[in-house]
Amino acid sequence: MITRTRLAAGACALLAALAAGMAFPAGAVAGEPTGEDAPKVDLVLDVSGSMRTRDIDGGTRMAAAKQAFNEVLDATPEEVQLGIRTLGADYPGDDRKTGCKDTAQLYPVGPLDRTEAKTAVATLSPTGWTPIGPALLKAADDLEGGNGSKRIVLISDGEDTCAPLDPCEVAREISAKGIGVTIDTLGLVPSTKLRKQLSCIAEATGGTYTSVEHTDELTDKVNQLVDRAADPVVTPVATEGADACAKAPTLKSGLYTDREEFGQQRWYRVDVEPGQELRASVSVGADRAVNPPYGVLLRAVTVHGREIVRGEAAGNGRTDVLSTGLRYPKAESDEEDAPAEAVCLQVTNSFSVASGVKTTPGLPMELTVDVVDGPGDSDDVAAFGLGRGWWLLGLLVLVGFVAGLLWGWLSRWRFAVWRTN
């Protein structure tokens, strides 16, 4: 069994692969990157009057945004097509109907001319309203076409002022179009209402919300999101696990989706050649209200039911996604044509719900499988069972015994020398 420290590190690495897109070996057949067109990013900047406020590193919010944009434009990867859209940048009046139409494309989404884009950003001055909903609708239109990744990065210091056009509903509408747009949001003010609105926008499209209070934080986060757009797009493959190992579907390296009922076990099989290493991770999302505590267990077992290695994670209600992972290196074989070993992966959850909460369909689940060349050293702990504790305990006892003998001998020798002198 893998120690908790190693398991946590492995699980984090595997989860990062889930979020950013995993590079699988040449033989992979599932979850392959599908984005062939250039990735597109539309930066949507709030230029409303409140951006004049001086509370970011001694300067105005607008000055911080301009500085961050200039640094982001310098660091944007060549393959990313980037555009800039504004909201509240042109109309300074009090007519709400006109103010809620105040969104414009400052720099069109396409190949980036850094000098031209910086010149456009330099002309911005805090002006009017905060029409977030209308700006998001236009930004989605800016990104239409192509099958590469598409991201909207919204930066705002205030709530939308154009209700009843709810920006959260707008984000859901964009998601429902099926054009593959992800909206990430950045809030420049630590406001509960702003956080709630921007979080809802991001969650509706699978994006992220971040609160930033310093210029360098804003720069770093926008750079991270632009870089993320350049990562390959990985499309999970739908699969259906069985209720027993013998009936389980055989999976190759890839990213898979399934649904798991409450308290259910799902089984999958993976063929592992001698000298290869199996790496697997699973994420189960609570897409409805669940009772704490809860947990997820991922086990690798032989076809005869002997456990090889496991990974587990527990939650207490503070997160709606639980993830864990494992790795199993199959030792090299002396036989030239040694057959592959069928390893069974078992996914179990301990989620439960209160009375009245629907239990169907099952909880959404993502499973990552990666079979790679194993480590050259065949004494890996997972392969030979050190992680189960017994060998490791015996080794520690032996080392302690030898160290005790040496220390006792040295102490007696030093005492004898002291008496002689």
C-alpha cells in the first residue's frame, strides 16, 4: 500500500492531469486531445466608473488591470488567438437602457499583435455601467467557430447593473449552446455579493472564480488561464462499469466518464504487461446535497480478488468533489512472451443523501487510466508489498537493532578509553 504522503502527491498529479488534459502514450485510444484549431481567449474587462477606486497597491483598479494586461500580452503563447472586450467603457450617462448596451470589442479575437493590443488597452478610462450579462453574450459570439479550446476571462470589481438579465442565467445559456466555452471570473473586490455572482457564472460553464487584491496576483492568474487555453482539449469517453470484475469492460489509457449509484461498486479491467506501470485516479462529484462524512475508495485487485494497492479519500462537506489515485508497477518477467496481467479497478463510494433527495441518476465520475513503461528498479514498494507495512516494519526493526549494537559498542569503547586516561 502506498503511504499517505506518496498517495497525496500522486493523486494531486493525476488530478492536475484531469484538469489540464493528460498526455497519453501513442497507443491511447480514449480521451485523445481533439482541439485541432487554435485556442481562443476573450479577456472581458470591466471599465465601469468604480474602476477609478484607489485600493490596489496604492493605485486605481484600472491601473492595476492595465499593468496586468500589458504583462499578459507579452507572455501570451504564440498559438493562442486572443481578444479583448470591454463593458462600461464608452457611455458615461445615466440612461440605464443605453448603459446596459455598453460593451464593445476593443481588440478582435485572432492572431495577437502585441503592440496594437497594448495601444488599445492604454486608451481605456473608467466610464459607465456594469453590463456583465450583455458582455458575456457578445463574448461568446466572439469565440464562435472552430473546435479548439475557448475561454472567456471576466475581470470585474462589481455586480451586474443590468438586471433582470441575470449574468448567471446568461452563463447557463452559453453552456447550453454546446459551443464549448469556459468562463473564468476574477473579482477585484472581496465582496460576498460579487463573489456569489462571479462564482455562479464560472460554475455554470466549468470555470473557476478567484478573488484578487494585488496587481501581481491579477497578472499571475490571467496568465495561468491564458496558458490553460493552450493545453490540449481532452474529451472523456463514456463507459459503463460492471458490478463484478469478471463482467467489467477492459479499458486502455485514457479519460473515461461514468455514473455511480450511492454506495455502489463499479468494476473496470486494465491489461498490464510485465515491466509496465498502471496509474489510475478517480474523481466523484456530489452534484446534489449529500450527508457528511463521505468517502471514495479506488482499489486495484487481481482477477482472483487479491488486493494489490488502494487509494482512498474522505470528505466532511466542505468540497463537492472527492478524488484519489493509485499506481501499480508490474515487475519484469524472465519469460520472453509473458502474458499481460488483467488488473481489476474497483471504485466504491460512501455518499448518502437525506430523505427526498433524488438518488438517480448516479453521481458523475471521471476515471483516468494510464499504462506506461515501469521503473527500471524492480524493487518498487507497490510491486513487492512494502507499502503493506510488514516488510517495512521488519526492515526498520533490523536497522534499529544494528544501530543499537553499534551505539552500545561505541559507548563501551569511549568509556574504556576515558578510564584508561
